[in-house]
Amino acid sequence: MSRSSKKLLLILTAFLMFFSVSKAQTPYFTGYARNYITMLTSGENDFTLVENTFNLNIEHARDNISFLINPYIYQNPNKELDINLREAYMDIYFRTMDIRIGKQQIIWGNADGVFITDVVSPKNLEEFLLRDFEEIRVGITSLKADYYFRNNTIEFVWVPTFIPTKFPEENSIWFPQRDFSEYPIEPIIDSSKKEVDNNLENSEIFAKFSSMSSLLDYEIMLGYMWDDDPTMHIRKEIDPDTIIALPQHHRLSLAGGSFSSTVGPFVFRGEGAFYDGKYFNSQDQNLSEGVVEKNYLHYLLGADFSFSGIDFSTQFIQETILDYETTIVNDEYNNTVTFTAREDFLRQTLALELFSYIGLNNSDALIRPKIIYDLKDSFELLLGLNLFLGDKGQFGQYNDNDMIYTKITYSF
């Protein structure tokens, strides 16, 4: 256990002891304990993850102030014990406004399985997109203020320090493929420009207006942020046998929104964002660092409905590079479809669910069928598959990573 983990564990222990002996109003505890095992279906059926998790939510409220602390513990064989805080914040309530200060997950938009306007909290992609989204989103220390009037809300978020996407280690089966085939030799990675200094000038700000009515719910958002994913700048040295690749984060301005509306048995959803100043890699030999700045659109249209007792959901997602140049490495249009089907049995104690991403550009996919059984109250058994199809693209690059997984969870 690291020194910081030991310190956090001592603080939490002291915190719990204080409330156990205090005559003050006691906090409210919820959480879960979970065993999570994943095994590859090919080769020697290696276990890629054998993990025990303890997740705890501690909540307390008095008058117009409350707080939440969400510590968690991940225990993996042959790895250092991971003890950390997912969230730790205070809420202050006024008559028409709430303020939340501290480490928090901020969720915007209504897309399933993709991040379009949901860009305030960065992502943990150490296991690609296979974790629960509560675990994929990274809590950030920020100030969030919500002002309410009638059925409308104005939300403002200030993030003082930038937190990037957390990618897998290079020896991980989830480390993304890098295509340097257009270069005569493998570039040397230089991360000296990857860091963003922690100062006021480099902070991020977001604003959102949302409205709810019987016909339409919608959100409009603005953001001035850093791109969570770095762009790889390529620099050729005087020495012809040396090429340097420098990952670097860039500022982005974005505007977007989302909506949902119920029409008969259907719920129609849409979400989109316009990015000003996103960088892409280019094969144009006249560019000094192999990158070009373009505007970019990311949007989806989706529908949810039920038929014969089965709940269905589908989404069409498109990423578009505006003012496209043929030398850009990315496709001008990147199209993805998601599909979900779920049916409950035995008085909702047994559920069959299928979720899939389908990449139309590269004919690749991630298919995720699973069975969920509530053995007793608060005790859940889950058996699932992660099946990767194709040989390239976002999902096809993991074609060798087909796996079966189990989760046994006790919630309290």
C-alpha cells in the first residue's frame, strides 16, 4: 500500500470513529462489495483481471449544508492496493440556487455509451469502455453552481486544474494501436510538452442551460476547455534516423446541446457538439509537426421503445471534420451505431441484456451480451461476454481480446 493510500485509510477510519462516538446526527452509508473476474476466450484463457472492490458512499446533511464522500478500494493480486476517493464534495443549498464544491463527477447529455456534451469529467480508459460508467468518469475538483427558475436551470462549472484522459499502460492489452506506418522508422515518444500547468489561465469553464416541459427536455451548453486526449505532434530531426513524437493537449472551445421528447411509445433523443480548434494528424509533408487545426462536429440521434415486453434503444453517431483535407489521417466522417435490447423475467429478478457498438467505417464492433440474476435482495450475479469483431478501427484493434467475465455484487 502506498503512503498516500495509508494516509487516506487512516483519515477515513478516524472519520468513522468520530461519528460512531459522536452524539451528532449520524451519516448515511451506502455502497457495495464486488468480485470481478475477466478471462480471455482464446490462447491459454488468461485471467486479465481478478479484482475485489469495496465502494462506500458516506452522506451527511444538516440544515442547508450536506456532504458526500465516496472512497473506494481496488484489490488485485500482485498489484499495490488502490485506495482513493471517487468523489468528496460539499453542497450548500439556497432558496433558488445550489453550490457544490469539491471532487465530483459531472454528467451532461443523454447519450448512451458515448461522450458528446458529457465532457466535463475526463475518462479512465485503462480497460477501454468495459467498466461501469461510474468508474470510467473521473471525479474532478471543481465548483458547480445551479440556479433554478420555473422549469429551467442554469449551471456553471469552474475546473481550476486540468485532468487528462487516463490511458492504459503500454504493456496492457487495452493499449491503443498507434499507426506510424507512414514514417520510415518508429518515432521516439517525448512527453515533455504533455503537461498543462496548474494556474488560473489554464483552468476550464463550462455553462449549461436546461429546460423541462411535458413535450420537450433540452440542454444548451458552452465550454472553454482542454482536449482531454493529446494530439501527437511529429517532429523530424536533422538526423534522418530520428523522428520525435510529442503528445500535446490543446485548448478547445465548444458549443452543443441535447434534447429528448416522448412521442407515443417512443422516446426520441439527440445530442451534438461543435468543437472549435481541434487538432488532427496529417500526412501533409509541408506541415512542420504533422498536425492541422480544424473545426469538428460530434452528434447523435437515438430512439428508445418497448415491444413485446422487450426494451430497445438505438443510436446513430457521427463525427465530422469540417473543411476536410485528404491528407488528414482520420476519416472525414466516422459513423457508429449502438443497439441495446433488454428483457426482464421472473418478476424482474432475471434480466437478459445485449449492448453493442457497431463501427460502420471499419466494419468492426463490440458485442456485449450479459445475464443478470438477483439471487436475493441486494445480491446480484452477472455473467457476460465482450466480443470484438473486425481487424482495425476503434473496436477491431482489440480482436484478440474476446473475454468472458463475471461480477458478484452485494449492495447495501
